[in-house]
Amino acid sequence: MNPSSEKAVRMETASNARRPGFFQGGFLVTLLTLTVVYCLLRSVAASADIERLFWDKVPLSITLQVGRERWVTFPGDVRVGMPSELSGKVRTQSHNGTVYWLANQSFEAQRIEIHETDGSGIYLVDLSASQEQGIPVNPIEVLNKRPHGFEKAESDRKHRDPRTPNKAPGLVTLTRFAAQQLYAPSRMLKASPSIHRVVVARRAMHNLIRGEPIEALPVASWQGGELYVTAVQLRNTGKTPVELDPRRIRGRWKAATFQHGRLHPSGSEADTTAVYLVSDRPFHEMIRGVM
């Protein structure tokens, strides 16, 4: 991919990737095993990372795991309006702009109103709870979308101060970073000050790719600025080859890049690859209502 043209990454297929697929011989199977173990170890270490959601008047979807407390911090002091339907189902506490929720049982999404105590604003949260394992429990920080004109003022400030870090990563940068994290040897991996790991539930899906017998398994997810990139392993469960078409991916993604453009029949060495999905919301929000 050409880093000078980030538009080129939008919904295109990386069929000419230099690296081989997930399963290309015994050596690569061993390498993949080591890579997956490494990613799992890193995900444990990253479980306490803060997930940042950007409020832009679209209700925020937050899912609680029953029995696990989750913190949500807002830009200012808030008061929480809980509907009577949730009485006894979830414990709610609020202190200095942070809301602490602990679900006692599962419940479907309920609309919650979060009011800033100074009367300056309101946030809407679609809150739900589930017994399923793997639901993220890391803290959430809610940030307001940048107001109009902020980008120019920020650009002017950076021009005056050369010590200011680079701008948030774009589509190409995020996609390359995710691919490197999966495929590069451990000694070659480099941290990025503008990209950090976020938790993603490793639950297999079977209809992410419309009309194809493909099992999709989220492997890892990262956040850079207001964008997220999620690496999803794709495995052909059918007996015929599958040509991967980004137009068949369910959901509204900013960009989708396949590691390879074709999956061989199930059981072959090339029946598995990856797709890197870029979005402006966390992965679990993007697939809500799609799966």
C-alpha cells in the first residue's frame, strides 16, 4: 500500500501481500502458534487499557458482563437517570464524573440518560448485560467529538510547537500496524505512541461475510485517535474455494483490507486468512444488529 494515498486502502483487497497465509506449511504453523500465544499474552496485559468512545449524538452502546463491574468516565460531573425496568438488575453508582455499573442479571439494551450536573449537556447510553464470557470489562472514557474548526486550530498549534506529536494515525497506518502485529516476528514489533490495544471479545461469527461459508474470529483490536482497527481471522468451512469480496462484508466499515484475496477449500493449507476492518466505533458496536 502507498502511504501517501490513504484512500487506496478503502475497501480494497491485499491479494498481493508478500507474507504467506495463516497456514502455509509446518514452519508457518509453528510461527503462527507462537504469534497467537504472544498476542494472547499481550491481550491479558492490555485488559486494563482504557477504551475511548466519542460522543457525537449517537447513543453509545455499552454491554456489561454479569458480575463484573465496569467504569465509564464522562467529561464532567454527571447524574444518571436509570429506568424503572432495571431496578434490581444493575447497581449504579456515580462519583466525580465516573459511573460504576455492576449487572446482577442479563437484560436487553435499555436507553439511559446521563445528564451533566451543570446542565450543559446530555449523553445517551444503550446499556445491556449478558452472561457471555469474553465481553470487555475494561474502563471506558467518553470524549466529546472535536468541535468544528478544532482541526485548524490544532494544526496551527502544532506548526508553532515542533515538539507536538504527530497527528492521529489514518486508515493505511492503522491497517499496516495491525498486519505487522499479526505477522511480524516478535523482535520486529514496535510500539506506537498513538495506537494502543483495546479488548475485543473472541467469539466466532458465521455471517460476517454475506453468503459465504466462512467462520470469522476477532483476533485483536487497536485504537488510534477516533478510529479502531480489528484483525479478524477468516476460515473457509466449505468444500469449494471462495473469492473474497469486501462488498460482501456486513456492516458499515471505513475500510476493509484482506490479507489474501482467495480462500482454498476447508482442510487445505490456505483455507485461512485475515481481514483488517477499520471503524469509527469499537468492533462490538459495529456488529451489534448485524450478527
